[in-house]
Amino acid sequence: MSRTSGENTSLRARERMTSETVTATSGESMGQASPVLDVSGLTLRRRGHKVAKRGQDQDLVSNFDLRMDRGDLLVLLGPNGAGKSSLLACLAGLLPPFAGSVRLAGRSLYHGKRSRTAVRREVALLHQEPLLFDRSVLANVAYGLVRRRVPGAKDLALDALRLAGIDALCDRPARSLSGGETRRVALVQALVLPVSVLLLDEPSPGLDQAALEWLFRSIEGATTGSIEGATTGSIEGATPGPSEYVTTRRAVIVATHDESLADRLGSDERILG
């Protein structure tokens, strides 16, 4: 059975696991496929804290286990400082753990620099405060595809922007965008990548209601492999885009402090601890 566990009681996890995952993980002894994300005994320590301050646990996350397959959705809910961003950074290959292991698509993430670079291509992370390159919106969205040598990268990026209803921004310099526009572009940038695992850190701040509705559909679509186009809330000047964007099915983790967002996305709930 897929599971999430750990000793950090300030984090709560809500997860919706598909029957596919239950079959795959419960049947490992029969030689079935391993999960796309397999975390075991993960411990993250506060930076610069060799000794914990009085009354403060030096571990951000302790003995955290997680197994997910394509199509699974997990919502991590907790206040600022609970370790959500650090956990996502670790799963993205950006923060080595103090203890434990992370495997993506059957390969160890922290097993040498060369291995980490290759395995990190299986994951995309939307940062809590997304940063874009000092170039056009279209170039930003196409960047990851170009790096992966995906054919027709710019056309795919433009289709994704049209799908989100924000292709009118494609020639705008990224530095000229508002906070909400930056978050929408960064979300498209993450969604367009052909990865196995999608990590979204506080994806909702700065989004209006129409953009939030598309965020919900995008997260659902990332688990099914077919993201629906924005039906309302398009940027002025946007052109009609495709009705859907066919992509790879991913395992998706959303970290948030917003209980209403967690309620909208999650189903089952567990307390870590």
C-alpha cells in the first residue's frame, strides 16, 4: 500500500492514490514495477544547526517514507517553517538529505553528481517564489524542452501558453510580468516538461479565481496525462488554443499552507507523526 510517514507532526499529508499504485506497490514481491518515486527513511536537518536550539527540533523532516506512481496526487499541508519547501527541494535533487534515500524512476537520486544530473530530468519543481530567466516568456517556457532536445520545443511551448490562455505574454520580457503572471508562466514551464514527478510549492498565491480554476484542472490533468485548456480568465489578446494538451502522466506533490486548497485537491488525510 502506498504510504507517507514521518515524525514531523507539523506536516499533514492528504493523498489520493490510484488503484494502479496499490497494485504495483503491494505486488513488488511478485516482480512488478517499482514506484516512480520511492523515498525511504528521509531525514532533513535545519541548515547550520549542528546542535538544536533549546526547545527546537533540529530535524525539519524525520524518517519520512513515501511511495508514488504515475497518476498519484499528494498534498502536503503545514505552516511556514514546517519543512515543506526543503522536502520538495530534496525530492528535486537540490538538497541532499541528512539520512535516507530518494529513488526516481528506479534510480538513486543522490548517488554521485553525474547520476543526480541525469535523474533530475525526471522531476520538475515549481518554486514557492518562481524565478524566470531574463528573456522572453516563450523562451522561458521552451527552455527546459530545448535543454532536453525535445523536437519542436518552441511550438510545444506556444501551445502550452495558448492552453493556459496567456500566449499574449509570449513576447514580453519575463522581468516585466506581475507576480501572478510570473506564477502562471512558471506553472506552464513546469507542466510542459516530460517528467515523471511534478512538485508544486505553494502554487496558488497571486492567482485570481479563474487562474485558480485552471490550476486545479492542470494538477488533475498532470495525473491523467491530458490537461484541459483555460475556458475563462485568459489574458487580453490571447488566441484560441487547443482544447487539451496531451502530456505524460506524472506523480504530483503539492505543498501548501492553504487548507482550502488542500481540501479542493486532497481526499484521504494522514497526520505525519
